[in-house]
Amino acid sequence: IRKCIRMNNAVVIVTYNRVELLKECLACVCGQTIPFSRVIVVDNHSTDGTAEFLAAREDLDVIREPENLGGAGGFYDGLQCASQGEYDWVLIIDDDAMIAPDYMEKLLDYANAHTGIYGLAGKVVTEGHIDVSHRRRITNRLLYVESNVTTGEYQKESFSCDAATFCGLLLQGKKMREIGLPQKGYFLWYDDIEYCLRLQECGGVTVVPAAVLHHKTVLSKEGMVTKGVLHRIGWRQYYGYRNRYDTAKRHLGSLSAWVILWQYRVFWLLSFFMTWKKETREQGRSNQKILHDVIKDCKAGKLGKHPEYHY
């Protein structure tokens, strides 16, 4: 342990029904060369023994949610708890994020050597490969198009990005308290992107590839390459589309939000055509229902947990 460094840092971990991953995640957190002063775990109403495991850990501050509030609700409550303390830095991770022992050391060394740094993130590695989806830039503000930072940039000492997921995002405590809390009503997806766009006003997020995080959860890639976007719409996309619209309206302007809403209307029309064929009829009808709810709620400015779309 690097005892020469005295910093007051906290970490917020959101977990849901992955107790074995949480145990491994906590082992990584507690094994840092620069220790955390406080470890905050938000249990999103798990039912797999997580509550019992956490109850036996006196070294943790545990928030037990009365229901599953999604990642957005969990991070909102976790950061609200952290904002009540005068922490120098606050790390944000899910229970499937395994930070290397020197993760904090690498990021804080960089922050101490540079001025005006308020948001930092490391390199995410999944199954031995850099997962570029976690660090992105906005390449078209009108259509709100995001592009992954290429693997070549990870050869640099550092680079900037517009948006980083909450998979290893480190926030300067004072700045975090200034810009406020994530959008609790997003429930799932885009809470981290919207939050990072607030950081853009004060320099954005700096990625330091020397800080490594191993991501233990692999999203299914079935159909992602061979099937188009209309064949991949499910209940999660309700939140993705709705929150993307809200994020664009807040940070990119009303014209961008208007264009995105019309894009969803086109998706609805194309889904209508899908119902003409027997092999795509069921998917088309499902798409129409989800997109109808997306468009309706976008126009009404409605956020929160949808009664039909959740875990």
C-alpha cells in the first residue's frame, strides 16, 4: 500500500442479483494501492443472497433499495450519499467491474500531474480485448451520432472523450457536488452519457489507458451483425430511445431532439411494413408498441420506470 498518499476518496458500486461478481468486485476495490476511505454499495433490491452477504460486511455503507430502480436510480442514490462527504474523488462502477490494484493510483497520478482535471476514466478490457464501446465521442450533433474511440488511441498516455460509461468513471468530488446527480428517471441507459455531457462544460473526461478495468459481463452479440436495428428492438430500447431524446434535448438543442423524434417515427413506419410478412410480423408489432410509447413519452417529457418495461 502506498502509505505516503493521504486522500479522502470514495467508491459507489451498484449491484443487482450478482452476488458472486459483487464479491470479486469488492475484493478488487479493497485491494487498491491507494485505499478508499468509504465504500458505498447500492443494492437494487437483489433477491439472490446479496442482502445477507452485505449485512455481514461492517466495512461497507449499504443502501438497500425498496425496489429495483435501475442503474440510473442506483447511481443517483449512491452519488447522493457520496456528495454528503467532502471526498477528493469518487469512483463509479457496477458490480461486474474488476479494477486493477493500481487503477486509482494510475488515475490520481495523472490528475496530480495535470491541472483542470475533473473527470477521469481507465481502459475497459473484456475477454482480453479493449472494449471501445465504453469511451465515445459525438461525431454528429444534429443526429446525435456517437462513435467509439478507436483502439489506436489507447496507445497514447491519455486522450479525451465526450462520454464515458459509469464503468470506471472517476469524478473530482468538488465538481461532482457542483454539477449535481445523475438523471434518476432514466432507469436504464444514458444516465452516464448525460452526466458526462455536463462535464463537457468544464473540460470533459480524460481517459488514461494505463488504468485498467476488467469487465466481467459480456453482452450477447447474437444477431447484432447480421440483423438490422429493427430486429433488435426490445424493452430495453424503450429506455435507450427515450433517454437519448431527452439527453439530446438537454445538451444538443431542440433541433437535434426534433430530428431524433422523426427518426423514431420512421422506425415505426418501417416496423408497420414488417407486419406484412409472416416471418417478421411479431417483431414488427412489438416494435410498433415500443416505439409508440417512446414517441408519446418523449413528447410528454415523461421519464421514470415504465410499468411494462423493466426487470
